[in-house]
Amino acid sequence: MNASPLRRSLCLAAAAAGLLVAAAPAALAQSAAAYPQRPVTFMVPFPAGSATDQLARVLGEHVGRAVGQAVIVENRPGANGGIGTAAAAKAPADGYSFLIATSTTHAANASLYRKLPYDPIKDFTPVSRLGEIPFVMLVNPQVPADSAQKFVAHARSQPEKLAWGSGSSGSLIPGHALVAANKLQMVHVPYKGVQPAVTDAIGGQIQLVFADLATAVPQIKAGKLRALAVTSASEHSMLPGVPPMSTVVPAFEMTAWFAMYAPAGTPEPVLRRMNQLVRAALTDPAVQQKMAVSGFTLTPSTPAELGLFAAKETVKWAKAVNSAGIAPE
């Protein structure tokens, strides 16, 4: 018995739909293999020259060479990384915009602010961990202190006369912890990033700043700032003789970390491709050597590993914020 024209048309339509569904994964895989077909943007929510920026540029250079496309690093500093991160959350989820996030944007800010202009979980998809780096307690050379203990004593003798600056959670939390643990009376000056805070410390406008190792070491070597402590659990090989901050803040230990995220909804094949590109870059000996000079430890991961890591770190940083006596803004 012959099928009616209507039934025959429905069958053909169903068959065609089945072919489209079957072809979809292959099409996505093919598009991922050809990805990217135009420049990619790495959004950095901190100033040019910051540790986040340095890592983004080295990573972007390697990824760009691997795919034959330009990688544009776009800096949008301010609000403890909140401005650039919020902008990245609103970027098209087409695989051409990625956020170079940090422990500030995706762990600490959840406790530092009552309300964020982005949701670190719902608005983003993990791609890979990137690296980590400790912070350094730095003072202007004119400050009469060559150790953290002597600085504490000096600050106690000068209530409300010394100032310290911050430009990220990595500089904010140890500063507050130092002040709270030693009952110091110092003026806190917030900045849009660590770089301008370091500049003012060099100029003497503020006396103390905590800066990431990548930013701190050149200034220390140039004699523009003096290192008194590191926020890692033990001495760092790049600063022999500089003790951990736990000497003046018992049990204190904190390391800033960096990771790549994509806007939520970015196609899975593209995420896998970028993860492959990032992991290849971070395991390249030339990249490892270049970043080691700046004090970075590189930590490539799977997206799932980053998701679990960030969840644990959010709890850890919440405790650090609470211990430092910081009230959410």
C-alpha cells in the first residue's frame, strides 16, 4: 500500500531532521578543528604590567603562534577586578573572548563584596588553571625597618601616620591581616591595581604595599623597594633570606592563583580546543622558563579540576577575609 503524500513528506522531514542531528557533532568537531578563524581576546581585569597581564601576554603569544591568529590582551582594571570580570561575563559566548581570572575575581571577591556585578559560577565556564604566585611585603627604603618585626614596631610608634595600599585581594588581605594581628593604626589607600600602589610606594606617598612576586622583584633589585616578608608558607627561592609573613602574623599563608574562564554557553568543542592550547603552552619549556623568572609556578588543569579547585578556594579565601577582619563592601 502506497503512503499518502502527506505521510511521505513527514517521513522525509523526519529523516532529514535525523541526518541534521547526526551531523551536528561532526559539524561542531569540524568547526573546533578550524578554530579560531579570527583574533581571540584575552580579557584581563587588572592593569597592564600586573602579574595577571604578564601571564596573559606570554600565554597569548604562544596560543597565537599555535593557531595562526592574533590574541589580543584587553585590560579593564578597577573594583578589585570586578569591572573587567563583569565585562567578560557579558561578552559573546562564541569562543573568541576569554577571561584571565584570579583568586581575587573567582574566590575572594565573593566575601569582599555584598553584591558582585557578575556570578563567578553561573556566568562562566572553567577552561584551565594557569599558575600561582606569592605576594611580597614591601616598604619604601626610607622607612627605618629592615624586617617585618621592625616595621611593626615602627608603625606602632607612628599611629595614623603611615599608609599602606592595595589593588587586589592578594594585596588587600595580607595588609589587613598585618594591621589586625598587630593592632596597628595605619591609613589604608585602595587603588585600581597593584601597579599604581607600587608606584606610590616608590614615590613615598604610601609606606607599605603587598605586591605579587612578578611585580615586586624588579623593584627590589633596583633598590626602589625593600622586601620584608613573603606570603608563602616558606622562603621563596627568588628572595633568599626574606622570611614568611607568619613571623608577624601567626599561621598566615596565601598564594594568588590565575585561571582561564569562558563566558557561560561557549561551545564545548571550542572549550576543549582552548584547554588543549593552554595546556600545551603551559608545558612548553620556553614558557615555563620565561614565567619562572617572574616567580610563577604554572599549573595547567582540566576544566573539571579548575571547577573543584575554585570551589575549595572560595571557602579558603572566605576564612582569610574573616580572619583579617575585613567587612564586606
